[in-house]
Amino acid sequence: MPHQRIDVHHHILPPPVVASFRELGFEGVGGVPFPEFDLAQTLEMLAGRSIARAVVSLGDVGPTFARANDAVRISRQYNDFMADLQRNHPQFAAFATLPLPHLDESLAELTRACDELGLHGVMLLSSSEGIYPGDPRLDPLLEELDRRAAMVFVHPGLPPAAPGSQLRLPGFLLEFAFETTRAATNLLLSNVPERFPRIRFVLAHAGGTLPYLASRLILGQTNLEVLQNGRAAAPLSDDQLGHNALDRAAKLRAGLRSFYYDTALSTVPGPLQLVHDLAGTEHLVFGTDFPFVRGAALDVAEQFFAGQNLTAAQREQITRSNALSLFPRLA
């Protein structure tokens, strides 16, 4: 097993934050009960799997953030806890949690978390109360993140009304992948990579289904005038196609290639090969999704990753050096 890996998809749910969730009536995320945080067990897991640093995020907490006072309180609880943890245990770095969809409060907490607490970027949920990244209402936040050349980890949450709920499947199984895809697609169709080029976006779980749907997205955008509100107008005429279509395709390909994609829950050959073909090995980063993926499930993920057709240099890129280029303070 390689040494000194950097895990960019790792969750910690601090006990005070879980207590706040439970006060609001929530007992889990994505259909999974809240995992208990045990520092000793987490450090043992990192050491046993040759992980030098874990870049930590909170994960799916969107439903609790409907009220601004709750959102601010929980965000501050989490960010304060993680600032103390990364200060006392250099194995950890943290993405800040923001009280979205409340914009002014989120801008204030971004400044506090990054400038005062020293956190390493922010986590954005795939949507917050139905508002997806790329929505014009969030442009002031993206402007500030761009000014900071910030790292942004896009993590899925459940949509306000999960379409697959009648299947009685836990939300994390399918909806999380679809939500990441929706969020990334909205970023692309809102021209966020072009308008805010200094933001570095990391998409959870190899981008959900985005790599598989990339060609459909490019061809669909090429042949339809996709409006800002997401509705497609009439197909473009033959005269409107030509170089205009090629320009659209090139812009979308550039946006897809600008994203970084983590390996969490995505180490089987198909997804990683798609991401490699789409964005290159230099845009793949290692992630475990611990503690939601743990024990035997982590062993299986490791076996799949070990079976990938990758050179030693490519493995080192994915498991360490790409993350160091994104988080130079971890060196």
C-alpha cells in the first residue's frame, strides 16, 4: 500500500454538531445514521491505510439549514471544532461549512473560517434549499471564492424531494450521484468555470454520473440554445450551427476538464477510466468517504484501486501530488 497518501474526501461529524442536528429532529444523512466520531479510531484508520492527511468536510446537512439562526450556529460549531482539531492534530485539514442558502451570513462565515480559523477552503452542498451552485443568487459568494482562489468541495445532499423515494432506496445510493451531476451541470451551463476561473472545484464521487453523461451534455448543448433558467428553446438552425457549435463544445469540454474528481466510491475500472479520459490523471484525487465507507468496504475499494491499469507515477499523482498542488499548506 502506498505511503503518505492524502484523503480529500473524509468526514467528521463532531458530537456537538450531531447533538444540534438531533435537536432539530434529524438522525442521519442520506438514509444513514450519524456515525460516531472517535478520534483514536480515526487516527488508527489513517495510520493503518498510509494516509498522512485527511481533508475533512461535514457532508450532507442541507435540510437543517432552512433557518438562518440554526444554519449559523451549526456552521460555527463545526468550523470551530475543526479548527481546534487541525491545530492539535496535523493529520487533519478541513473544508469550512457555510450557512447556505443565507448569503450574507455565508460570506461572513467564509471570512471567519478562512481568515481567523485557518480552514482550507469550503464545502458546498449540491443544493441548499433547492438552490444549486451556479444560481445567480450565489454569484456574490462565487465572486469572493474566486478572489481568494479558493478550494471548493462539491458534496451531494438529498434534493428537496428525492425522485426515487418510492423505490425505498437510501438516498446516498443513487440520489447523491445524481445531485452531484445536477450541481456540476448547473455550474457548467452557468459558465461558472469561465466567469470564476480561480476557483478550484473538487467533485465528490468522481463527479457522480457526469463523466458518463459528458458526451450527452456536450452534444445537447451544441444543438440546443440552453437558457439560464434551464429551459431549452428550439433547436438551432443549420446556419446557427457550424463554428458556434464547435465553440460551445470546446467551452463545455474546458469546463469539464477544469474540475477535479475524487475516487471515493468510484474505484471500479469504469468510472476512473472515464474521468481519466475526460480530465486526465492530474485531475484525479484520492478519497475514502470514511466513516460512511469503512472496514471491509474500504478493503474492497482498495482492491479495485490496486487493480487499475496505472503506472506508479500516476498512482502517486492521484494519491498525493495532485492534492498537494491544490493544498500547498499540507506539504
